[in-house]
Amino acid sequence: MKKFLFFSLLAGLSTFSVMGEEIPCYTDAEKQTPDWFLDHPYYATCTDYIGTGSKPFGDNPEYVDFNSGSTVDFTDIYVSQDGYYALTIWYGTGFADETGATMEVNVNDAPWDILTMFQVTNPPVTQEIEIELYGGGFSNTIQFKQVKDWPILSRIQLELVEGFSSTPSIETDTYSIVATKNIISIDGLLQDSQVKIYSTTGALVDNAIATSNYLSNELATGLYIVNVNGKSHKVLIK
């Protein structure tokens, strides 16, 4: 975590003072407490954004600006359960043309969404998307990458979406994917279905044509993208 100019010794937190308010920058122990960021906003300025190529936005320490193609990486995000989470993003724009500034959102090193932000005259404003996070001690990462024009990023907040749960099993109309220890198995495949498995770095791990309705792959612990006939699914092997 970056070292900051202002310190709150009693609370054990680094802080920035902006517009009469303090921005809390949490300790590593707090950040690694499951569900901490369901109750606390996580400020971009509290990340190692300079190490990613981004920079402060003028003299307002609440916002982080991007260099061309740079990122802001929110790391060490721990949640108590697998599931879908509402991710609220507070942002502004340094400049956006009539088509808007854009940022790419990557979750756990996998592409997730593209955000469009039109010119903001009174920041911050918010957008909300749903993302999938993993519990069980998994260190989740949310990355924002500048694509076009100049968005500026303030903070994020997470909230569990009730009624949606990520499980080791994915059911579709035609097949199911089950992740167990070191195994991804797919049942109910149509013959000649094409199955590709990628690592989160985009490396092709396996490429197969189904000769029966069942396939299985022995893989190391980690997050994978399983593509069946062009449809992708994120699968975590714990």
C-alpha cells in the first residue's frame, strides 16, 4: 500500500484530507477481513496506482487519472462467500468526447465489462455493474483500465446480490459444468461440441471435440474460462 502524508494513529489508518473530509486508506489486516468492502468504500488513491502507470488528478487527491492504457488495481478483496456482487463505481471525467470515455473492467485477470462515461460537470457520479467474486480465502482483484479519453476514478463499493450464488456447478439448457478438486467435468454435451479451456492469462489450456456427452480435464487450482461452442463460463478450481 502507498505511504501517504496524513496518518491517523488512533485508528491505524492512512488518510487524505479532501473538501474537509478524510479519505480512509485501510490497513492490510482490515483489507483482508472477509466482507470488509461491503461496509467500506475502497478509494482508488489508496491503491498502488502510480505503480500501474496512473497518476493523481490535479490537486484533488480523491481522484486518480490514467495515462494511456494504464490501470487502477484494487487487490486483496476477500468475501465470505462465492456470489455475484453489485459493484458501484464513483467517477468523473477529465475529458470525454460525445461518444464518452471508456474503461475496461477486469475481474480476477479476466475481461468482464466495458464502461462508458460521458462528460461529467459535477463529479463524482456513479455506475453499477454486477461482478462475480470468490470466497473461501480467495484474493479477488478488480482492475480498471483506460481505453479511450480520460476518465478519473474515485472509489468503489461492493454489495452482495441476494438470490445469486456462484457454485462449483454451472447448469445450462444442454450441458452442465462441475468443478471439483483439480477436475473440471462437462456432462450433457452434444456430439462434436467444441470445448476450449483458457487460463486467465488467455493461454489455451485444452481444445477438444466431444466424441461423447462427457468430458473431463485435470487442472491445477485456479480460475479458468471454459468455452463450449462459443459460450464462455468462468470456473474456479479451489
